[in-house]
Amino acid sequence: MSFSVEMSSGEEMRKKPCEQQEPEKLSQSQELLTKMKEYLEKRIDRELLNVKKNSRENRRVALQALRGKKWCEKHLTYIDCAVKAIRSTNEHIDILNKVNELLQDIREEGTQNMVHSLCTPVSFGVECDEDELLAELERLEKNLDETPLEMDRTEERVPFLAESSTASLSSADGGRRD
């Protein structure tokens, strides 16, 4: 799975979603690897036959055939890993596509919900008693009126207390510190 990256004028990096060509390229690569795997398996069989033929008559040829067999087995494991990686990548691409579809659905639903909520009245269908609302509004206004007065009173007291407490502490010590 590959994401192509574009540089915009503000050096902002963006990722493009997987294109449709990517899974096709991966499937072509998987087919090629499958053909290579089949070829290596046939070659391993030929090398084994060569080893069996030459094991008693010509040890050097038999050892060369064994080396060829080991080489093919090694490359066969690489091909197996690559095929597994391609399968996993295809699964991840499918999952990403499903996630992208889900996100698109969510965006569409969100847009529809937003339009719907903007078109509905402010009360949101909640029935309220006007007398209750007026009483609550008066109570809140009264609380707002009382709050600044209390804050003014505490502000007047705090500096006076702070100055007198520091002065009394320094006079009680006599300016000495142990």
C-alpha cells in the first residue's frame, strides 16, 4: 500500500487515498511471484534428481546440485514472505477503503444533521412554562447583582489584611531571623 504525497504552496503535506491502480499492481505482482514460486519448486525437484543421479558417480556435480537446491529454497522463502505481504496489503487496502466509505457516510450524515439542526426552532421541541422561565431568569439576575458586591467587599479587605499581617509579623520578630 502506498500513499503519494503532494507538496502544496504552504509546504503542507497531504496524503492521497489509495488509487484503484494499486490493488491491480499488487495482484499482478502476486501472480508473477506465484509463477516464480512454481518455477523454483520445479527447479528444486530437478536439482534433487541431479543429486540422486550423481551422488555416487560424481560428488562434485552432486554438491553443486545441492547448492542450487539450497539457493532455490532460500529464494522460495523470500517469495512466500512477499506473497504474504501482498495479501496483507490487499486486506489493509480493503479495510482502508471501508473506513473511507464510513467516514464519507459520517460526513454526509453530519452535514444533513447540521442543516436539520439549523432549520429547527431554538426550543428543540422542549415544552416549558413561561412563569418558571421568568422566575429562573429573575433568580439568575439577582445572583449576578449580588456577586459583584461581594467581590468588591473582599477586594477591599484583602489588601488591608495582607499589609497589616506582614507588618505585625516583622514587628513581632523585631527584625531578627534565626
